[in-house]
Amino acid sequence: MQKQEDFRSPRVVIIGAGMTGLLMFIKLREAGITDITLFEKKSRLGGTWRDNTYPGVACDVPAHMYTYSFEPNPEWRKRFADGSEIQNYFERVACKYGVIEHIQFNEAVTEAMYEAGHWRIGTSQGRTVQADFLVSATGILRVPKRPDIKGIDGFQGAMFHTAEWDHSVDLTGKRIGVIGTGSSATQVITTLGRQGHDLTVFQRTPQWILSYPNRDYSEQERERCRRNRLRPVITGKIQSFLIEQIGSKAVIGNPVQHAMVSMACKWNLRMNVKDANLRARLTPDYKVGCKRLILSDGYYDAIQRPNVRLITDGIQRITEQGVQTANGEQHALDVIVLASGFDPFAYFRPANIVGKQGVRIAEAWQDKVQAYRSLHLPDFPNFFLMLGPNSPIGNFSVIAISEVQTDYVLQLIRLWQRRRFDEVSAKREAMMSFNRHIKSGMGKTVWVSGCNSWYMDQYGDPAMWPYSWKQWVKEMATPDLNDFHLVSYPELQARPARPDPVRRLESA
């Protein structure tokens, strides 16, 4: 049996203090690893829920399943929690588990270079950190994407992306245009429409919408959850089971579940939009689930209000005064909201990550953004890309996904601690085999049935998981070391276990 004093204590750098970064920090500390540096480019933690503060922002995953498994929350006020409530939850967790005092705020990782057994990481503050492991926890939908529309920079009114909401702009009495009809747009339109604002919605593609009432949790229900901590856990498990058994199976090829969800969406549209012409304009020409399914119990009501106009003619250009559509009509506006989504393949970029033999991430991903098990990039040892391509995003809770991936990562770090290797990186053939595995299952999914969505890469391949959640968890249970290059360096193997400070920062 290996003696405890023979175990090495790694230095770990985490990029991003959002949901996954906090989780990784907590789990590393639970494993007895304390030499951790957590960089956050902004002045506050929270990631998605810090950045997105637009009217009506909420999670489209039920609240009781959108929590850490080790920290259930009896205080949720709604079935689908508001963004500010989720932000408060993450801040409470960070304080409770002692994370917040170890975050390097206002400091972005700008570059990282791998050098025989360790990473050398540079930051926006001009500092350098050495680490044995580098973890990217920057999230998926973090880089706002502006639409490619002629004249977009010439608009004289206020213009901002939903993820960069300008709260200094008073919307009272303003003519507001919303470009886009995805998840964020639906929440904005529903909220502003109900508030009576003058709203013009520019729709390129209609969305399938499933009505799922966002009911309030009463004080009595919350008190019962406070007294019995198992109640919110059980509620979350029930919600997860329903999403897995119905929602997930509907999109990965089960005809019965897909028929059920399709019928529910079509019935929702028919029952809530009586005008046949408007209903036709709101009816997608692709299968339910091809794009991310939108959950809303108020969008159809909002779009039919007298203060809201739906424009389905394509946008020709943005002028100084508003939007000109393809039919030549001018739509005068004071404010334009860009609900145009994100770049889902940006990940940690623009940080410049350089692996072995000087391989840059731009070169590694020149042809295609891909990874082994969503986490590992060949030629980038001891680097973990959390929530990478082909993680089972869909309508699952990304917290549950991150917890499975974190356990997987910790297993590899424990092997490093036992001196089984000094560097671990995926074999290229293993990555190619994994992606063939993904490709072989994708043909039966609804994602490839004929639509454009943010799931797709430039080759039309969805960066999703085409099998069941149960199968993914099983495949992620234990790393297959045959799929990795494991390298040991004699000088590192001989290095004694060192003291383990909480953080080790070096001047550049």
C-alpha cells in the first residue's frame, strides 16, 4: 500500500468562476487538494447568471434539478428560477464552501503554455502561474454573437445584446425592436410585452414552444423543504427522470416520446393562437426538438397583444432610425435588442493555449472543434475542457453534467497523485474513435432532421450527445487509460511531496 506521504499534491488552475469553476474548486478541496488558483475575468462570480440580466431571464431547467447534488436549495420561489435567484444561490454556495476568498477577480487567463509536466499560465494582470493541471470552466454560451446585418453599426438609438443588457436605458415610451426568437428572446418578449412596451419582434425562424407553467412555490412548501432536506432532492430527481424519459428520448430517436412532445407543442400553438394567419407564421417547418425546445407559458399571449407586432419579412438592413425589411418597409425604433445568441464553440478563447511541441489551439481546432470524451484534447496534456463538445447539453441540467465530468477528472488527478504518470493526454486515435461513436448515433436524432441551430458546427454536425443519459453516465464512470498517452519524467517522479499552500502566484 502506498504511504500517504508519497502522494503528490498538484497545483491546479481553474479558468472561470461560474457554476463549473465553483464546483471544481469545491470538489478539489474535498479531495484534499488546496493549491488551487481560480481566475475570474470579471469582478463578480456567476458566469451566465451574472452576465444575463435582461427582463424575464430565467432558467429553462426546473430549479430543484438545477442545483448541486450536495447543496439542495429549499428556498426556490418558482419552478423555473429567475436569473437573480440563481446568481444568489451560487454566491451563497461560494461563501459557504470558502471559495469566494480564493478567487482572483478581474484577472483573465490570456495564455498558457505546456512545458514537460506543467503549465505556465499568463494573466491580464501580467502575472504568471505554474500548474500541474489546467481546467477550463468558462462555460458554453458566454460569447455574445452579433447578427451579420448590413448597417448594424449605424443605428443612432440604443442597441445591446441580451447578455449585455444596458440598464441605463429607460424603456418607458420607447419603440423597442427585438431581433431573434430563441430562448432569451422569448423571455424578453414575454416580459416586455406583458409590461405594455411598444414592441416589434423580428422573427427569422419560428420556434416550437412547450407550455410548462412556471408556478410559484408557496412559503408553506418552502418551509416543508427546509424541515426535510430530502424533499427538494426528491423533487429534483423526479424532474430529472421526466426530462430524461420524455424530453431526452424524444430528441434522440424514440418515436413514442417524440410523438408525445410534438403533439404537446402543436396543441399548445393551436389552442393559444386562434388567428389562422398568425398561427401559420408561428409554425416552424422543422421537427419538434430539432432546435432547442423552448418552455414558455406566456409567449403566445405576449405576441398577440396590441402593443406587440410580429415581423416575418427578412431584415434587409439596419438604418440610423430603425430596421428596413426585405419588403421595403421601414420600422422606426428607439432601442434594438439583439437576441442573436452566442458562439457555442468559443469555449475559453480568445485565450491562447499552447500544447506540446508548440501546438496552438487555433491549429488543433482549425478543421473541427472536437475532443475526446468532451474533456480532452490530443497534444494538450493535463488540460480539461469542461462542458466541451458532445457533452449531453440539450434540456439537461448542466450542473449534473459538470458533476459527472468533475468526478471523471478527479479520478485522473488521483492517479497523478499516486505517481502513475506526470502527464496525461488523449490519443488522437481515441478522439477519432469517440467522434465516430458520436456520429454513428446521430443519424437517428431529431437534430439532423433539417434545421439550423446553435447545436451545429460548420459541417452540420451537432456537438451533442446522441445516446441516453444513463449510457453517458456509464461511459464516464471510469477513464479508460488505454485511450491516453501516459508520460513520466524521472526528475518529476523523484520530486518529493511538497507543502500544499492554498495558492502559489509568481511574478512574471
